[in-house]
Amino acid sequence: MSAGAVASSQIGRVAAISAALLAGSLVAGYSHPSFAEVFQNTDMPGRDFKHFDMTKDSWADCKSACEANGKCAAWTYVKPRDQDAKPTPHCWLKSGVPRRVANPCCVSGTAKGTFD
């Protein structure tokens, strides 16, 4: 087989595998992000394993806390005064990736390399 035919065959195999993985993700109803994603004005209710008050108003610190915890797959940062009128921001770490719900109270995201 020529070098061009081998390369073409390998490209075909990679394309077939990629298509199968994508189809499986779509059928299952979710995707597998390999990088962190941030969703403004979004809550991700459920699957909480840890939560805490934040010392400053920074969703990036909540994201960092998730990425530093090996159990964390996603996070939700609740803005000050949006959770039971609490004056301090709050961070919720999650063991999986819950469904996203539009809500101006929050910023949510997934951890880098999350598979759920």
C-alpha cells in the first residue's frame, strides 16, 4: 500500500471513531468537555458535595477551588445577596455535572477534564 493510501486509511479511521464518539454523546444527551467551561447567569442545582462562604466576590476563586479538588466536576458561584439575602458570596462544589438552569443569581462551570 502506498504512503498516501495508508494516510488516507488512518484519517478515515480517526473520522469514524470521532463520529461514533460524537454520536454517543448526543444520544446520551450530554457532552464531555475536556476543558473548563464557564456559564454566566446559570445555576447548576444538585450533586453538591461541599459548599462554603467566599471571602471575596469572585467566581474565579470558586472555579479554582473546584479545580484544586480531585472530586469536583462542576461548581456554582452564588453572587452576594442572591442566596437567602446573604451578604456574602457562596461556592458550591459538585461531584458531577448537573443540568444548567438560567438564573441571574449565579455563575457556574465545569472543571477541566470533566467527564460525566
